[in-house]
Amino acid sequence: MAMAIVMDPNTGEILAMSNAPSFNPNVYWKFSQSSYRNRVVADCYEPGSTMKVFSLSTALDLGVTKPGKVYDCGGGVFRVGPHAIHDSGHHGKGPVSLWNVLVQSRNTCTAKIALEMGAQPLWDGLNSFGFGRKTGIELPGESHCSLRRANKWYDVDLATIAFGQGVSVTTLQLATALSAVANGGVWMKPQIIREMRGNSGVRRFAPQAQGRVIKPENALIMRDMMIGVTHKGGTGTRAAIPGFEVAGKTGTAQKPDPIAGGYSKDKRVASFMGFVPADNPRLAIVVVVDEPQSSPYGGVVAAPAFARIAEATLAYLGVYPKQHVAKKPKDGMVAQAEKQSSSAEEGVILDEAASADGVSRTTKWVKGMMPDLIGRSAREAIQRLTPNGYEVVLKGSGRIKSQSPKAGTQRRPGAIINLVLEDRS
């Protein structure tokens, strides 16, 4: 089985919703009643690592973590009491930045951040994103799913819920929460009806903003981290779309075993969620595959479906690739940033990147000296500055139009760097 939903993150409008297998309503009697179920709004499942976006967003908003913070993931194993939490995949044993916690989808470090944050703050954050409650969409059969009260969590529950196990969601809840990150931090009520026409006239339904869930600057940080997921070195490279930046996150969750108890050894729910274009989102899309056969991983089975849906929908809406698109880094954004960070011990880094007009240029990055960031992207600034211990404060979106302190001034690690970005229409 599979589900997909396409949403306008700025208005909450549902542009498309699909279930497979489906049924033909003209000959509905030829199909089983289970085929009639709108699983996008009715079925609850454990989301897996897509939940990390909202756990880490909450931690950012509370000041528990920040982009430049480095974590020891314990070589891929982290014990919480008698329980062992493992990272999937093969990662190095050294410390990683918060950026890599998301890009490489590290369960262990996400659990550490959650334990530092605490149960009630995490519950409050996830609930504000819409988990554990109905969205109020104008469709029958919506489920609220399970987000147990924080006072009923053990430490291992806190750790695992942060990376999407021990909590359940609907695909609609996930898309709505994703949209809040995409639009700068505002939770929009999802709506399926734009207007109703009848003999008495036209009744229109305006978008309904239900409140801010994270600060705009933290939504921007999370967006840039999610872009790293779809670049080389991330888990969602198959969601990349030529000519567009895609912000996304993969999910691979074990399914509970209702007979034996615990989790199934071989049954998974694979998913991918993302928004595009990342710098001016028009679409928020979630694809979920229940018990995939070819591969258990969301980055393999769900990400390509996301890319096909997004590419076709963008073309339908008349949103086309820009003429000049910066080349993707050869070694992955985070790996390159860490490589250049270590090179900074020698004093100077030579960096070639595309400027605002798409023209390649080479810049010197001198340790302890503020570089010229004008015209560069927020993502590029973060990946250059945070590994050296600077705290970056962003305002606006688009490319950087002013910076404080100015280029060429000396600053020690830990200094606050203020960047103002020029909003794009």
C-alpha cells in the first residue's frame, strides 16, 4: 500500500491526495470495502526518521541545540538504561555537527538531544506541530493518532519518540507539520475546499493560520539542513530534481508486531517528505509506502516517487528551473564543510562557489577573519561559519545582502554573526 499528499505550505490547501490500491467509484461493488478508506487521513503509522525534523526544530527553538554544536554519537550505539539505540547505515565514529545529525539521520544523537531537552518540552513541541490531535480538515474519518502524555514516558520513550518510534501519525498530520517548516514556522489548517457555489452565491474559505510553532530563523536553519539531505552524502539524494533545490527528509520505521509484540524484524514503513523550491516553497509533499518489497528504505522507494510528483506538479503550476543554478558540492555539503573547517587550522581555505548571478568565483577564507558573505546563500554561510564555532543569526530569506560584523574583521569562535537576507517574491 502507498499514500501521497501534495499541499500548498503557504495556504494549507490540499492540491492532491492519493491512495494505492484505490477503487473505481463507478463500479465500487467490485472492490473490497477496505479500498474505500482514505488512509491519508485515517491510518496511523510510526513515521520513523521524518520525525527528527520536528524534534530538532523544537530543540533549536528552545535553545537546547544550535547549528554549530558537535555531538559524539557513540560510534553508532547509544544506551538508555538497558536499551541500546542504533544508527542505521555506516557512519564514521568521530563527532558530528547538528547538520550531520539530520543529514545522516543519526538516531543516537537525536536521542541524546531529546534527553537533554526533556519529555514535556518535546511533547509540547510535537503537539504544537499537530501530532496527537486532529487537523480539522473537512473530510470524514480523520484520526488523531497516538502521542502519549509526557508524564507517561520513560527515558527510552523520550529517546525513541524523538526519531519517530513509539509515536504514530497520519500522512496528513505529517504534511501539515512539514508545511509549517516550509512557510517559516506557521501552522496552517489544512483545507480541501476553496469555495462552494450554489443558488445563494459563492462561499469562499480563506486560509487559516493557527499560530507560530517555531521562530522564522529556526525554520530557515532547518530548511537548509533538509536541503543537505537531498545532496550527496545525505539519505535522500534520489529526491533531487534538476534545476531545483529540494528540502527533504527520509523515514524508515519498523512496524509493530501485533502478534509477537515488539517490532517486526522485516516489515517497514518507508517514507519521504519534502518541499520545493526550497528557497520559495510552492509544494509540500509526503509519500509513504507500507511494507515496500524492493527496499525497506524511504530514500530508495519513496524519494523517487516524490521527485516524479514534484517535477510534474511544478510544471503544471508553471514553476520552472532557474537559468542559473549553483552546482551541487562534489563531496556533500557537510563533508566539504568539515574538510574545510579542518583545513582552516592551516590558516587559509580556497573556495570556489557560484555567486548570486551564477558566476563561479574563488574566495579566501581566513581563520579568525570574517569572510565576505554578500550574495551567498544562508546555507553556504552556515556551513562555513558554524564549524568554526560562530553562532549565526539569520533574518529574511534568499541571498545575503548585509552582514555584521563586516568582512575582514577579526572575530573569535563563539561570536554572533548577524546576516540579513533579501526576501524573494
